[in-house]
Amino acid sequence: MNTLLLVLDLIGTFVFALSGASAAVKRRLDVFGVLVLSFVAGNFGGITRDLMIGAVPPAAINDWRFLAVSLLAGVLTFCWFPGVDRWRNSVLLFDAAGLALFAVSGTQKALALGLNPVMAALLGMVTGIGGGMVRDVLVAEIPTVLRADLYAVAALAGAAVVVAGSLLHTPPTVTTIAGAALCFGLRLMAIRRGWHSRLPVLASISTKSLELQDRIRGRKQGGED
């Protein structure tokens, strides 16, 4: 189980770090900014989880491999961004993968430490959304989890699968894969089909507000040019 959790955490750290580095490059940050954003996006969720369950010092600080994979993702993105950005909406794709991996690994770690199932699922969700929230804040964007499309719900669904598997004594590897696949699938479908969890009227108002903000930004940029 410990090996599985470590592998999931490292892979989740890497893909979340890719999302952070990609967002930094798109915002034209320098190499230091790219590396900082890659580390924060890749590790903040795991650090939050470890602090909440008393696993100190957090693995992301205590184990050099987390720093290594974060910096590797940042350097790869900074040097070969066209290759990393080959897919449309690459930041969202990497974010969805990181969300899925961290949601299930956070839940598994919480269960392994004896937390009750409900709190374990919530902690898994927090692990999944933490890095993406801080990444968005650092690049001056509204965090994805606070927007219309499904995000926290997808993480909670994946965490719930892991909890259900634990209660049914299903092999951890099976439930981990199933939970990650469900979370990633829900997030991907939400991105592609525009699924959201808000009332239609509120979603319409929010969409018009965002469009108005984009127009204002465009006019300001045009005036500055």
C-alpha cells in the first residue's frame, strides 16, 4: 500500500506540476516563476493533506523526489513548451489527471491512517483541489473549483469510490484505478461538454459577466498598445 501511495503521489505531483508550469509559460513568467508555480501546483494539495492528518513533516518537503519531479516538469515545460502544449487545453488536461490521482491517493492515505470514511473522502477531495486552486490564484485567475464546471464534485466522486471499495474490502489497487478513472472521466466530460453544477440562470449570468470582463480587458489592452 505504501508503494502504491508513493507512486500515485509522485505521478500526481508530476502532472499537476506540468499544469502549473504550462500556466506560468502561457503567462510569460521567467524560469524562476515557472519552477515556483510547478512546485506549488504539484505539492500544495499533498502538503495540505499531510498537515491535516498530522503526517509531519509533509512528504513533499521531507522526500527529495517530490521536489525533483516538480522541477523536472517545470524544466521540461519551459524548454519544450510547444511539445507539452500540443494538446488543446493542456493545462486543463494535466489538471484533470492530477485531480484524479491526488483525490484517490489522498483518500487512501487518510483511510490507512484510520480516518472515518466520510472524512477520508473529504480529505481526498481537498488533496485534489489544493494545488490547482493555488496555481490559479498565483496567475490571477478565479480558481477552477469556484467556476461553473464540475471540479470538486469529480474529486469527491473518485474519493467515494475508494471509500466504498474499502468498506467492501475490495483490493486497493482496483478501487484506486476505478476512482481515478471516474474522476478523470467526469472532469474531462465537464470540460468538453460544458457540464456545470450551478443553476442554469446563475450559469448564464456568470457566462455573460465573464464575456463582459474579457471585452473590457481587450479594450484596455488595445488602448495600451
